[in-house]
Amino acid sequence: MTPYGSQSMIAPLQSVLVRRPDDAFGVADPALWHYTDTPDLLLARQEHDAFVNTLLAHGIEVAYHDAPLPDHADALFVHDPALITDRGAILLRMGKPQRAGEEEAMAATLAQLGVPIHYRLHGAATAEGGDLLWLDQQTLCVGLGFRTNAAGFDQLAEALAGSGVALFPVQLPYFDGPEACLHLMSLISLVDVDLAVVYRPLLPVPFYQLLESRGVRLIDVSDEEFATMGTNVLALAPRECILLDHNIQTARALEAAGCRVYPYRGDEMSLKAEGGPTCLTRPILRG
């Protein structure tokens, strides 16, 4: 699966990596993994298969990340261990301690797909893919919180040096604390160069001002639908997007803005485990 390069959140998705729910996901301890309940593995697999079929129906090439990862329930969320750039993959370092080890497993799968490793985060640096938002091909917004730290930001800057990419730090709020999953992309998803869904009450002011200065129109997600990941929207192409089927208000607002919306069912694999459609996918090629 080459070529590679995904310095966009909205360019047409051509190839993507996914991981089908495995035994570790099916026996996940909710207290350990911060899930609302233990997922039903059979139903989660059915949901995932239907989700993948939606991708395939749009002509997207799908590869599976099936490297062994025992005791790694969150490995389903393949968005987080790596960032794919025009130079190759930047291998990240998980800020959630239970996810340590996912990075090298991802590296093995990327090698099989012909994607070179351009850089590996190391030392005390942490960064997760959910905190990394391409505002455009040359602007990477980096959420700084419990999952991505200042050392991670500095190493990302080193990895991208000379590429023309500017990094914009976004300080994330405490919200529900270090055990919860609050990524930058918990607060925003781009669906076009000038359109995003957001949860405005938690948007840091400098980040809001950046969006405003770029002319990005904001679709507000309600408190009710923020709780069901209404802000987690996967763009298949500009104004074509997938979101959880519970988020009816957000879907209607997207449609009113000229978007095509493809709802998916994710009661087991998404709502119980804090991971929406962007989390379930690692784009390999957009463009």
C-alpha cells in the first residue's frame, strides 16, 4: 500500500489502516481502561465490519493492523501510535501507560505496507495521534495535555524541521482528569478547509482565534452530543463524513452545511471505549 502521505484531515481518503476488535478488547477491564463497560466482542466485530464496509463502498483501500498485541485493549484505535507525513511515518509514544508497546507493533505493520519510519519519539516525549490536527498541509495543531507533552511537541518540531510545516500548540483543559481521554480531536473535527464541528465551551481561546482568523466556520456540538462523541467526525473527503449514529443533531447541522453524512453504529467499539471514527482509522494516503 504505497504511496503514503496524509498531511490533511479532509483531503480524499485513499488508503487507511484499521484493526478489528480482538480478544484483548473483548475482556477489557473498564476500571483499568476507563471504559463505561466491558465491550461485547461479537457485537463490536459486527460494528467494525459494517464500518469497514462503509469505507470500502467509498473506494477506500483498507489494510488491517493485526500485529499481536495481547493485553492492549486500546490497540483498536490505530490513529494514535503514528503520524503519516510526506516523508514517512513519525512513530509516536503513548501518553496512556497501558498503551506502551503499540508503537513498535504499528511500525512493523507500516513496514509491511512500505511506509518508512522517518522519526521515532524517544526519551520522556509523549504524543498521541488524537492530539495532532492538520489545519492545512503546512499547519499542525498539537494538543498539549495528559497524553501529549512539551517534549513531544519539541520532538515533533524536530521531526518536521525543513518541511515547511508550522506547529501550533493548543493547551488542553483538565476536564475529567488524567484517566479520561481528552485529545485535541475530542474538541474538533475538520470536515472541510473552512468548516469544523467543535465543542466550543472547551476550546482554548488562542485556538478559537486561530480558527476564526482562517475563516473556519464552526458547527457547535451540544452538551448531550459531546458526551456521545459528536465532535469525532471522520472526513472521507471535503464535506463527506462518518459519525456515530447517536449524534442526530450534529448530523443535521452538517447536512444543512452541505455535507453528506454516513452514520455508523458503534455502541460497543466506540461509546463504551471512548473512541470514534477518527480513532478507528490511521489514514495512510490522502490526496
